[in-house]
Amino acid sequence: MKSYSHQSLNNSIKIIMVGLVTFLCATAAASENLPKGKFKIGLFQPLRYGLSENIEISTHPVLMFFIPNLAVQKRHPGWAGLALASRHSLVVPTPLLKLVTKKGVGGFISPEFDIPLMIALKNEIQLKRTLNDSWALSGTAGLTLAYCSKKLDKRTTIDLPVVFPRLGVFYNGYGINFMLGFTGALSPRLGLLTDLNVLLLPGMEEDFTFEHKNLLTWALSSRADIQIGYKLICGEYPFGVQWHLLPLLDVLWRW
């Protein structure tokens, strides 16, 4: 019974770990900047603030203690009928990884390994084409550069969906991502977002991950939304290619 309880707790911690990194690292450039002076936040998504009509900043305030993070998104002048935006984000996963470097329940990395200072800088460019009053198509390309104060041992990888390819940049030095997204309104209160994301780690044996997401957004009021959907993942891990299906659920507020 004790072993079963520990296994259940460890599985719960794995789910939380996947959730943290999913909503921290998997957030792509938003379709539109928030208006100046406006805020938006979700249970799992970052706090966004419209610093100006063209610049938005965001961070996960609660996770800041475990994964220091900050992102800036800037809207640029349009080009060839396309809306243009760039997003630059900084993530420091060292504190969280030190927390899970231990034996027993909640341990993902053996304590024999030392976790160095790790910093990732992600830069993305997004082009968006408005198809009509309700629908838009977007394409995003990004480059993530990673710094470690000393080389990581490959035995410290965390082989979980979503987590592995995003922490993989620290073993590879860099990563490349491409995303194609489709957003629109199914009704006055119901919106749809669907996308395909490709994550590449050139030079690593486990060098690719494909992610597909479908997300429905229901407007509860003028200030609150609820989102529900799924993320389908096909990725290469040290033990082979694996498929995973993860549920997505969030509540958002804006003011």
C-alpha cells in the first residue's frame, strides 16, 4: 500500500511537472497584443500586460520563484498584407530542476548530479494573414539559444512529453521551432484555436517533436473565458518514439 501511494504521488508530480513546463514554455506569440493598460491572466497561463499599443510583457508570477521567466512581444508594421510580431522570452529553469534533483518521491534527477546555471533565450517571428472578419492564419518561426555554466550529463534528462524537447536545448545548445496556427470564431461566444508545432534539436539523436493542439474558448462574460482542449504529441525520446495525448483546461480573466 505504501509503495502504491508513493507511485501515485510520483505520477501526480509528473503531471504537475508537465503542466508547469507546458504552460510556461509552450506559449507561442499571441495573435494580438493587449491594448495599452490592460491585463489578462489564466490559472496556468501567464500574466499579460499591454505596456503600449505595440508592446506587451508577460510572466508567470507564481512560477517566478521556481522558474524565473519574462517575455516581451512587439507588434511591427505590416508587410505585404501580413501582420508582423516578434516575441522574445527568457527562462531560467535552474531552481525548479534543483528541487527535483533528489531521491524518492518527486525526484526526477539523481542527486549525484549537480545542476548548473541554465538560461534559455527564445526569439520568435510571427506572420499573420486575416482571412475574413472571423478567421486568421498565422505562421511562426523561432530560435532558442541556451546557456549552461557547465556541461550537462545526458543522464539528467527528464524524459516526459513537452518537458524533454524544451529542456533538450540545454543539452544541444540551441533549438528551432516552427508553428502553423488557425484561429477564429465559431459563434459570438465560442472561439477555436488549432495549431501544429514542430520542435527540432539538430545534432541530437532525439531531434524532433511534433505537437498538435485544439483549443476551444468559451466567453463566460466580458471579463472571463474558459478554455478546453487537447495537445497531441509525437516525439523522440532516449527510449524511442512515443505518442501522448494531454488534456488542456484553463480559466482566463481580463481587466
